[in-house]
Amino acid sequence: MARMAARKLPSNLLERLVPILLLASIILAFVVGVLWQKVSSLEKGGSSAGVSGTQTTGAQAQPTRAPVSLDLIKGIFKGEVVKFGDENKKLLFVEVADPSCPYCHIAAGLNPELNSQVGDRFKLVSDGGNYVAPVIEMKKLVDQGKAAFAWIYSPGHGNGEMGTKALYCANEKGKFWEAHDLLMTNKGYDLLNNTVKNDKTKSQELANFLASAVDSSSLKTCLDSGKYDKRLQDDIALAQSLGVNGTPGFFVNSQAFAGAYSFTDMQSAVNQALQ
């Protein structure tokens, strides 16, 4: 009898362990799946939990594309785009962006919460990291008269149409950067992705948010007029002609930087252009 009990003990123990092991494997598979989804979303444009429940999707790095000529970049400054300076500057910056795109916010450097959330690679210098937001540095060079800058819309995240039209409207009043800097904050990111999105009936909410930059009444009138609906499509077509398939996309003269590069990665191209 003692021998029979000894033989049955491993079997009983195994019967108890099987459900536990099965449950553990299911939990492990679920955890691995969630982690994989988050990594894939940040790198390939899917979705993951963002700041204040918003989405953090966007293009960190885009596929290799064909070279763009300097003449094509110069031609952008002759067209109907948001621009500061002209094609005669030695240093030309072009940004292809979407104000609802998380990596555009990262590159703008005005949403430190998002920069830190995405990872140490994008933590701003002001927060103890090494990331230098390129848009801020580009604007400094434009303000110093050393460079020209053009801004082009492309739907890299999908919720930026109304925000972009607000930027066009603000640009009419010479207030592009003031409106841009508000939209590129954490509050602006939340507003565009969770409230306004592309809903034309939310023009008042958007105008109220930008009231410190542009008169809210005139901004709402501009947004409601639909005057810039076609302009969105023109910008998208221009971005496609440059081979930009995601946001943000930058050019330093004809050199492309596809993604939210630190300005330190662009510095050599900038220095070469200014020689």
C-alpha cells in the first residue's frame, strides 16, 4: 500500500500543477501581447496609452526615400505655404507635420510630459535628458535671420485637420508661432486628440483655447468659412511629392531627416549650409 501511495503522489501533484501552469502561461502570453502592441504602436504608427488618456502614435522613423533636390526645396518657399524667410537664405528648413501627432509634439519641445513618457531617448535637456527639440532651434536661427522655415501639413496622426486650419488662420494675422506653441503643449495635444479632432462643430472650443494668440471671434469665423479646406489637400500633395510618408519629416536644405531627430543630429548639416 505504501508503494502505491508513493506512485500516486507525483500524479496528484501533477494534476494540481497543470491548471496553475496553464493559467500562468495564459497570463504571460497576455502580458507579452500587450507589451508587443505598445512597442509596435510607437514604432509603426499604432496606438498606446498616452498622456491623460490620449493616444501616442506617430512616425519616429520613416522609410528611406529618394533624394530631394535643393531646387525643389527652394520651390516650396515660392508657393502658398506657411513660411518665414525666402529661398535665398543659405539655410532652408522644411517641416512636414501634424499638430495632433505625438512625435511632432516631441520635436516641438513644448510638451515635456510626452517627451519623458515616450522614453529617455526623447527626454529634453531641460529635464535632464539629451534631446534637443529641433523646431525650437530652427526658429532661433530664423529669428536671427540665418535661415528660412516652411511648415507643411500631412495627416500623420489623423486628428489634426482643425488644428492645422487654425494655424493657417493664425498665420493670416501674423500669429502662427503663437498658435503653434499653444497647440504643441500637453493641453493642446489633449484638445486636438480627445475633443476637437476633425469635428468642424468644435470650432468654438478650439478658438477659445487659442484666444491668447488670436482673437477668438475672428478665428472661429475663419475656421467656419471653410476657406482652408482645399489648402489641406494641397499641403498633403506637396508632402507626398517630397516623399514624406509620416510625421514629422524635416529637411535641412535638401537633406532629409525622417522622424523626431534631435537637433544635434542635424547640426552638421546646418553648419555645412551656413559655411
